Amino acid sequence: MAARAIGEREEAVAKLDGEKAGLEKMLAEREKEQAKTSMIETMEAVEMEKQRHHSTRMEALVRLAKLEVRNAELAKLLAREQWNLDLQLCGIVEHQHYAILSCSHGHFSIGGIGNKA
């Protein structure tokens, strides 16, 4: 009878060991699957972040191009205005030069009467 009880217990232990091994195998497979899923999710997140970075970079390049165009327009405008100022300055200098020459040659008038030296 004791041998039979020992045998039954050994069978129960063997059965529990088998169940334990099966559960450990299922747990290992589940962990492996979760790791795989986690890796896939991580890779997808990395890819999304790359796309966001690319989009942000492209937006920055578009803004930079617009700023460069605007800068070129402003540079042309500045050059044109400087040219106009130079022309006006030349006109003023010519007018003053003419006035000085007129004075030095006695071709100036005071009160509408021309005086010659």
C-alpha cells in the first residue's frame, strides 16, 4: 500500500512536472512573441519619427528657400534705391558745381540784375 501511494505521488509529481514544463514553454513563447511585437512597435515608432524628421527638414528647407528669395529681392531693392540716391546726389553735386562755376564767372544775379565781374 505504501508503495502504491508512493507510485501515485510519483505519477502526480511527473504529471505536475509535465504541466510545469508545458507552462514554461508557453511562457517562453509568449515572451518571445511579446519581444517580437515590442520590437516591431519600436521599429514602427522609429520609422514614424524618421518621417517626421524628414517632413520637418523639408519644411525648413522650403522656409530657407523662401527667405533666400526674399533676401535676393530685398538686395535688388536696396541696390536700386542706392542707385537712385547716387543719381540724386550726382544731380545735386552737378547743380552745386554749376552754381559755383556761375558764381566764379560772374553769372549770378541778385534781385534779377545780372552782375559780371
